[in-house]
Amino acid sequence: MASFPPLPRIGMPPLGGADALLGAADAALRTLFAPSHASRACPTLPERTADEEATALSVPDKALAGALMRVNHVGEVCAQALYSAQALATRDPALRAHYAEAAREETDHLAWTQQRLDALGARPSLLNPLWYAGAFGMGLLAGRFGDKVSLGFVVETETQVEAHLASHLERLPDNDHASRAVVAQMKDDEARHAQEARDAGAVPMPPPVKSLMRAAAKVMTTVAHRL
């Protein structure tokens, strides 16, 4: 079982400087209130547009796909918060750059899931600011335990997200090829992020922490499915 180092004492200098804090605030505002722009093309099938595929879905299938993609969009909002907080917490420039690169890839996911929500006539979660704040707090707390623990938190988060996306591939309507293509690519990316964190020296999370993370994710996915 992994042991965590003690938290820094109250009164220590704050993490990062003014520029880092402003950058974190800017990332939050962009994630929550500005359109996301992907650096990679949305992985939909080329022979049919996303709108054409959404039109071909029945009303119940479209509602189900919209709810599932809303949950996935929330996951990407949380990913932005986690990586922003962990980048703020670390004092290692190389690790900060690693988190920034991972966040850029997660921005692709954020943009793709928003595109699918638009095509399906669905909306993002009404509670996205709450989800962002909670994930940011968890990421900052993980970072305060040290870089290896912070990386371990990434591994466990991405592992759970990968399993969650695999379940969505089973639940999405068979003929919603666009959503399925997006989820499949996201699943591959999350698995790679987890492996990169392992390679960077992550320590495994203790079983109680894993259980708490699963419980928190369950609450989020259940609520976001409707709200």
C-alpha cells in the first residue's frame, strides 16, 4: 500500500506565482464559458456528417446518446480542472509541461463531446462549474502530496475513465457511429495518458482512495446523466 508524505505546513509559500494563478483562472473560464477548439479532427466517419448521423437516430436513441455524451463532456471538464490544478501544484517544470500537453489533448475531447451534444440536440451539464471546482480541488490536493502521488492520481483517474468509456461503447446506440468513434478515440487517449503517468514515476493509490474516487465518479455520472 502506498504511503503519502505529510501535507505541507500551513504558512508555507503558496503554490506557483501570480502568473500561474492567473493561468489557472484563465483555464477555468475558457473551459466553462468559451468554445473549445480541437487540434485534431473529430474522429467521425467521413462518409456521413455528424448531423446526418444524428438525424438518422430515433428519438429514444438520440436522447440516450445525448445523455451519455453529456456525461463524457463533464468528464472532460473535470480533466481540464485536474490537469490545471496539478500543473499549478508541481514545482517541476518538465512535469508541468507534461500536464499542459495532456490538457491540450483533453481539450480535443472537450471539443468533440460538445460537437456531439450540438449534433444530438443535447446540452452540457448545468452543474459544470460545480464539477470543475470539485475536480480542481481534488487535483490540487493530490499535488500537495508530491509529484509521484499526483501522477498516481492521474493513473487511477484515467484507468477509471477508460473503463467508464468502455461501458459507454456498450450502451451507445449501434447506429450512432459518430459518438462511438469519438468515445473509442477518447478511450485510447486516456489509456495512453495513464501509461505515460506510470512511466513518469507514479505511485499506486491505496484501495480506500480508489474506492472514494469511484464513489465520487458514480455521483457525478449519475447526476450529469440528467443534469
